[in-house]
Amino acid sequence: MKTYRLKNKKRFFTFLLLLFSVIVLFVGSVVSAGENLKKEYKTVTVRQGDTLWGIASEHRGNMDIRQYIYQIKKINNLEDAIIYAGQKLNLP
């Protein structure tokens, strides 16, 4: 059986260090990307006379109201803008 001998140990260990660094950076970026997906939502209880447009205009900040309403509907699995008193809505 033939045995192999490293001719340049410095180059081999430099390669291993570089490979390990790339793996650590890749795993770190994947983990941090997963953390960004977890969003905190504000919960609002719908009162009598509230509309989705009215709630959105109170909480949207600088965002376009149409985009904000779209996000509210998507988060809360609403097919249309009909909401009911006592209903809890998650707001982005």
C-alpha cells in the first residue's frame, strides 16, 4: 500500500483554515437570515365601526396605505377587507 506524504504542510493548513472560515461564514449567514424571518406583530382588537382602512391609517407609519392593507390581509389570511367587532388582527 502506497502512503502519501504532504510536501507543503503550510499550504495544506492554509487551505484547511480558509475552508473552515468559508463554512463558518456560510452557516452564520444562513442562521442570521432565518432570524430575520421571525417578525413581531402588533395585535389590535377590532371595535364596532372600525374599518381596515381606518386601522391601517392609524398604524402604517410612512408606508403606503395600500401596501400596508395588503400586508394586513396577507398576515391575517383575509380574502377581502371585511372585518368584525371583536376580531383580533396582527399588524406588521
